[in-house]
Amino acid sequence: MSADHEAPGADRPIRVLLADDQHLVRTGFRVILEVEDDIEVVGEAADGERAASMARALRPDVVLMDVEMPGVDGLEATRRITAGDDGPGGPAVLILTTFDRDDYLFAALRAGASGFLLKNGTPEDLIEAIRVLARGDGLLAPELTRRVIATFARPGGSVTSGGPRTAPEAALRDLTPREREVLVLVAGGASNGEIAAALHLGEATVKTHVSRVLAKLGLRDRVQAVVFAYEHGVVRPGG
């Protein structure tokens, strides 16, 4: 976060902006979220253009973003929000997606979204996803991780525009052997607890390693780390 934007915690609730063109859907989300003491809905937007402008004005911690909206859609709005002046310290975008729209998932990855929530999820899933993003972590459900991996398994598979890119060898060389191990496990969709168990480390230590990996590679969150690892050959589907 930037210096004048205090991180959410014990003294401040998580600030959430709702972006969906259906008023009843936004109302439902608001009712679910405002029951929680640590979450505050600070605004609602019915289209992507409004969502992007409200994100700049209100400086939420998390934007809950629908994809299909009139005018500027959720994907373009996500690009505008994640490309803002706040950079990595700006709002995290949580995209609503479905199993049968891989194009939305991959377009959202390209746009810089930090999380993906399945529309058939529960209120508890929504609340936990918002908390995860507010902590600065990315959220990619195991089902969606498998879809990303399957895409890379296809010849020429990539989720970014322009096809596979050349591996940034200098940045990868800067990783310690332990950090590279952590990156491989993150790419497999492992949680911090699962990484801790696999490497016989404490979760706090794992969190530190993950943060260092992201910083060294210039990545925003774990979601970007999954894509990076597969696109740059750190891990390979089925390997």
C-alpha cells in the first residue's frame, strides 16, 4: 500500500467496491458482506467505467468485479484499475467467473486480476476470498489452477497475449534454491500450509519466501506467480 493508505487490520475494516450491472446482485453481496465486522462496502458501480473511476476515488482494498457489464466491461475495468498510479499497492480485483468461460479466466489474468471466484460458490467463499486478497495474496481455486495448467499443456499454450515469452533468466537466477522450490509449489496451487509441510518449514517462513519470490520477479501476487512459472518454464505441465 502507499504511505497514505493504511492497510486493513484490527483498526480498519477491509474496504470493498462492488461492480455488477444487476442491482439485486449488488444488494445481495452488500447484505452478505456487511454482516462481517471486518468488511465495509464503500461503493457500488453498475458498469466498468464507473468502477474504474470509483476505485481511483474511493481507494478500496478489494474490487469485486463482474465481467459482463454494459459499456466498459469488467475486464477492461480491471486493466484500468491494475494499471493505475498505485501499482502493486492499489486495489486487488476479484473477478466473478464460471467453469465454462476459460476465455474470461485468461483475459482476467492478462488484465491483472488477483483472484477468481466461482459463481457457484458460497457466501463463505466470497468472504474468505475478499480477506485473502486484502492480505495481499492472490486467489486461484484448484479447479482454475488445473485449467491454467491444461492451457500450458497444449502446444504453444499461453494465457498472455503474444504467445510464450523469453524467460527472464537474470530474475530467475536471483532466486535462492529454496525460493525456487517455493515458486514450484506455488505454481502447483499449494497453500502456505501445504508448502510448509512439504518443505518442513514454518508458515511464517514460507510467507516470507513467497513475498521475496514475488518481489524479485516483479509479480503482484500468487496468481501471477502461477502464470509466470508455467510461461517461463520453471515448471511444466505434468512435470
